Amino acid sequence: MDRMRELCDILNRWAHEYYVLDAPSVPDREYDRLYDELRALEEESGVVYPDSPTRRVGGDPVKGFERHTHIARLYSLDKAVTYDELNAFFTRVRKVREDAAFTVEYKFDGLTVCLTYENGVFVRATTRGNGVEGEDVTAQVLTVPSFPLKISYRGTLEVRGEAIIRLSVLARYNEEHPEEPLKNARNAAAGAIRTLDPKLTRARHPEIVFYDVNFMSEDPVRSQTEGMEFLRREGFKTYPFFRVCRTPEEAIAAVEEIEVGRRQIDVLTDGAVIKTDDEGVRAEMGYTEKFPRWAIAYKFEAEEAESVVERVLWQVGRTGKLTPLAEIAPVELAGATVRRATLNNYGDLTRKDVKVHSRVLVRRSNEVIPEILGAVEHVEGSVPVEKPAVCPFCHSPVKEVGANLFCTNENCPPRLIQRLTHYCSKNAADVEGMSEATLTVLYEKRGVRRFSDLYALRGEDFAGLEGFKEKKIANLLSAIEGSKQIALDRFLYAIGIEGIGRVAARDLAAFGSVEAVAALTFEELMQLENVGEVTANSILAYFADGENREELSRLFRAGVQPVAQRRPSTGAFAGESVVLTGTLSSLSRSEAQARIEALGGVCQSTVSAKTTLVVAGEKAGSKLAKAQKLGVPVIGEEEFLRRLGGE
Ligand SMILES: [Zn+2]
């Protein structure tokens, strides 16, 4: 019996070295020799230890998948596909804790599995299923060697990981099975686990990469970093790329690193996962109905290709920011020929080490202009890009702020044209046909400078301009006229207040009118979920500026009418400033928010002296404590639903 114990320990250590650490210390035949010895002893004695490696061989096919209810709900992740959405996430987190750190990991594309341990022994593996209930895949997962059957921690816990099949393993499998090749690594991994025959699982060689641990009772882990350390210490396979980032900028840089790096690794990935590191921040942020509010998946939905930088030009944006624009060797991307790609700013260009004649990775998605993600390779003739000392258009001095260079001239021509282009863009005033090229002509030939100048244009203004035929002119004029009826959030986005993206514009639009937004104080702005300190100050500065106020009245006089969903003055929540905290079981936070607003209430993100009501769901944290301290009335979910129902 002692020899069996000894053999289990040795074989498990060797398997860990081989499968988890990728550092085998003995030849395969040595492993096989001891393995055979162990199996003989097991047959002889009729005893099999719970952590015996012979359990991994794969038993008989199972009849069907048993359903199994998870001990704790398995949430999926909220998704971001743009940096605007990602930045909104950072803002939400930083409102809870200003110096919150983030972790960035690969998001692998396979099948999520959940492994349960009790008293230090592996007892069960399940698929995620619908998050509440999954399928029991213990027999299948047992054949995967990248996790331990025995751990030192004694309490009940669940670890989560992604079952994957390496791209090289998939390629080899397909070579060996030309009659029935597997389509892609994700389906191959899911199929390998969700098969009724565990021997088939084993034949496809899936691995599991672990990234999360949940403890049922006392929790010895206080952060994502500690969770990963725990997993490694206990012998689970984790992926080596794991970044702890002190700032959103560092986190974005790590996401970009993944976007470049994922093309070189042997695993299929479709994004990056960004989490707040600290458990305290997580507890405070809580969960929506579907997602944790403290984590987000950034999905790469774009196409990428390599090209060569031919030269780098500088563009001036609507804020005066100088953006390096690379002319590249033409490359086919997402159905278009791409000849130019942007780098975000001077700092970005330096950090990504992009030089003229370098090979670079270019990305294009529907939403953004093609972008250079990084240098793939330099050649002998690669030349560093010179940093401009003056604006290449108006020759005004250039100011350096952080990673950015700015033209200091408020009326720099491309800057004004870009402001107009932004105003007319699809998600803003949506003036169809009013392209950058058209606006450049109108700027140069007809003196169009401000948004309000657009509304003064008449048919005769286009006479004599090259390329403007009757039909086109009529279409433009009707598009301009049509843009006068505009949703308030679009209008607030269109006028180009610095830092206001579409997400924050929606927050502001809840106040019902431009006048109401202009009257907000710093404290009131900071109550908004997606507005941070920098943006709050930029909103204040915008409305404090005389020229901006005059331009707004010119627009209103011209007939521009931003319309908001009017907040009813009667209703169960009329006049109330409501803070939602904790998790509601019957509706999501955004649904609750919409219902409150429909009944005349205003939703705030933090409790202040102005708060008149707190709705506390399950696991309500510090907001509830603060409400009690300030004497703000608190109601629970039941009462909340009753008031919603009383409409
Ligand atoms: Zn300039």
C-alpha cells in the first residue's frame, strides 16, 4: 500500500512537470514503467487512490450528461468592442476606488469548465451551462492532465478554466484524421469535452487553462493576483501572460500587447479579460443580473494584416491633437484596400516602436479607422519618425501634454474641419453626405467655420463648386435640415465637448435639456456613472466659455432642437434622487434605472446629501452604510417592486 502511495506521488509530480510546467524531468518510458507498476498493484489490491493517475485513462462511455447545479452562480462577462466602452468601464471602477489596479489576461476561445474540490480531492467537473446549472463532465475532464486530483487546501472550492485545444495539436489531429477534420479549435475543444466517450476526450488532447477560484467558506485570496498564485501553487495550469496594471493606460497597453501577441501563440483567443484586482473593489461594485460589474471582456472583432510603413504624416484633430498617420503598402482588410493607418499619438508611436519601412500589424474594424497595433519587424533601412516642433498646417508652436502633442492654435484649419466632420458624423448630427472632403471644400471656398454656418447654407452657396450637381446639393440641404431634430444625447456628443463620448453623453441627456446640463455643478457631474473628474471639469469649462454659449444659441436660433425623453413630473419616483446598490434578483440594474427614470426619478451612482432614496438589493456594500449614516431612507427589493407596480 505504501508503495502505491509513493508511486501516485511520484507519477503526479512528473505529470505536473510535464503537462503544467512544460519541464519534464524524466523520459516517457520511465513514467510508463512506474505507471504499469502502479496499475498492477491496484489490480492486485482492488484499491485505487482518489489521486491515482490511472483514473485519468478514460472510462467507459457514459449514457448521457447529468445536470448539475453549481454551488455558486457562474457569471459570464460583459463585453466591450470599442475603447470608448473600455474607458467607460475604467471610469466606473475608478469612481469606486481612484487607484484601483487592473489585471489583464488572455481570453481563450474554448469551453468553460468548473472543477469542484472537497477535502483536498477533485470530485466533479461541470460545464458552465446557463450559469446556474451545467452538465456533469467529470469522466471526460478526468482524462485531461493539466490539473491536480489532490490539492493541499481542505475546504470546498471551485476552480474555473477554459478547455482548449492547441492550434498545433488541432493541426496534427487533422493530419491524422483527414477523413473527418475538425473545423476549428473552439469546436474541437467543446466537442472533446462534451462527448459521451471519455476515450475520445483523451484522444483529442485538450488542456485546461485556469483563471479563477471561488471558495465556499473563508476566502484566503484577496485579489486576482493572489487567486492566480493560489492556482499555480496548487498545481493548476495557468497561462503565463498575466499583467497587473496600475492605470487604465497600462491596461490598454496590455490589451494591445495581447492583440499583437495572440497571433504568435499556439492557442485560439478572441480577446482580453480585464478585471479589477482587489476583492474590496469587487465587493463594492457587485453584479448585474448577468455580469460582474468589476470585469469586462474586450473582444477583438476586427481583421488584422501585416504591411510596411512607407511614410508618416501628421493630422490635426478637432481638439488640436496631432495624430501620426502612416501611409502603408496597400493591404486587403475586412473587404477594403487599406493604404493609411493611424497611430494614436506621439507617445503611442514611440511605445509601439513604429519606424518608416518597418513591418507593422494593422487592424481594421467597421467602427474605427485602420490602426497600427505595433511593429512586427524592423529592417536595415528603418528610420525613426521625427517629432514635429511646430504644427505642420499652421506652423503654430506645438504643446506636449503627456503622450500627446497639440497645435496651440484654436483656429488651425484642419482642427475646425475635424470639428465640423465630427458634428456631421453618423452617431452625432448624422448629416448624410457631409463628408470631410465636402466640409474641406466648404471651409476653403465658402468660409464655413462653425456648426451654425451649416444651417445658413443655401442652394446658391454651392454654385460653381466642382462636383456639386443639383441632386447632390438637394440631398445635402435636406440632410442639414433633417439634422435639426436631434436626440439630446447625440447633440451633446456632436458639439464635441472634450472627453464626452457616446456613453457619457447618454448620462448627461438624462437631465432633459442642454440648459439643465449646462447648469450642473461639479458634484452633480461626478454623480454620473460614466463621468470622471477630468471630464467633469471639461464639461464645466465648455459651458463657461462665452463663444461656446453663443454658438449654442446660434444653433437654437437656426432651429436646431435637441429633444430628450422628457422625465415625467408625476410618477412613483417623481422628485426622487435614487441610488441603486447591490444585486436585484428580478431585474438588472439598467432595467431598474430605466423604470425609475420612466417614473420621474433621477438615478445617481453614489450616495450624497442630495440622495433621497436608496434601493438596496442583495450584497449591498458601502453605499448602504453611507445611506444609513446620512439618514437616507432605504428600501429593499420587495418594496421597490411594489412601488414600480403602483404606476
Ligand atoms: Zn495648427
